[in-house]
Amino acid sequence: MNKAVFLDRDGVINIEKDYLYKIRDFEFIDGIFDTLKELLNNGFILFIITNQSGIARGFYTEDDFKRLNSWMLDLFYDKNIKISQVEFCPHKKEDNCNCRKPKTGMIDTILKNFDIDLENSWLIGDKFSDIECAINANIKNTIQVKSGHKFDEKVSKANYICQSIKDVPRIIIS
């Protein structure tokens, strides 16, 4: 079985901007490349799971999302960072789908394609719904980063709270 890190996108990989879909507006979080390389070098498989309600709201199209995603993955590839799979939810909360975090549909899809040891895997997010998704999917290890949405640390259910993705290796790799 493989150990994995499931990453939210907005606020974890890139600077949080409402309904981001344009390449020119995309800014990577400082330290993301070094962190992901270190995780890969320590035997983790990397996945991205991201809610993208801007599609259902009509702010951008699924093709717009896929264009940005392809560009992002190409940059990771150029830096020898393999993202094994990206899953996204194009729905609004009101749609009550199975894929929107905190539900587990995106993780369930990944688990159909990969043999993942959830006990030794991690989910990194910036929102309560990210951490709830991990709990609902039986991912035991969670990190909530402060680099995205604001949250109350006192009510966070995350195992660890960090300033940003740069702090992750010292927690995960022991």
C-alpha cells in the first residue's frame, strides 16, 4: 500500500483568490515546489482535490479549469513533481453532490485507481470542509494551513495547524 498526501488547491498550492481560473492570476504559495519534492522523495504519492463551484456558478467553464490545471501540472512536471491525479468538484453546495468536500467522492474516485494506506496518509487544506473530508474518508492525519481562508484555530479539527505548506515536511517527515 502507498502513503499519500491529498492537497487542496486554493490556499494550499496557490494564493487564495475567489473563483480563480486565469493563468495570469495564479500565484504559487512560497515553498510549494520544495515541499512537494521533499514529500515525493520520502515516498508519498501526491493528489489534488479541489472544490470549484465557480463552474456551477457560471464564473468560468470546466474547460477554463482544465486549461489552468494543465498549465499547473506542466509546471510541476518541469520541476520533477508528479501529481498522480487531480479531482475536482464543479458543483455548488446547494447541489448536494457526492464529490463536494466535506463529502468524500473525490477521494473515493482516487481510491479506485490507487492502493492507498489511509492510516499513513495526510490531507492538507485551509478550510474546515477540507479537514472534515479527511475525517469522513478515514484519513487519520490532517494539517490545516493559515495561508488560505481564515479560520478559528480553537475549533479546527486538524491534527496540526501551520502557517503554510513550507511547514509541512517537519510534521509529516519524522
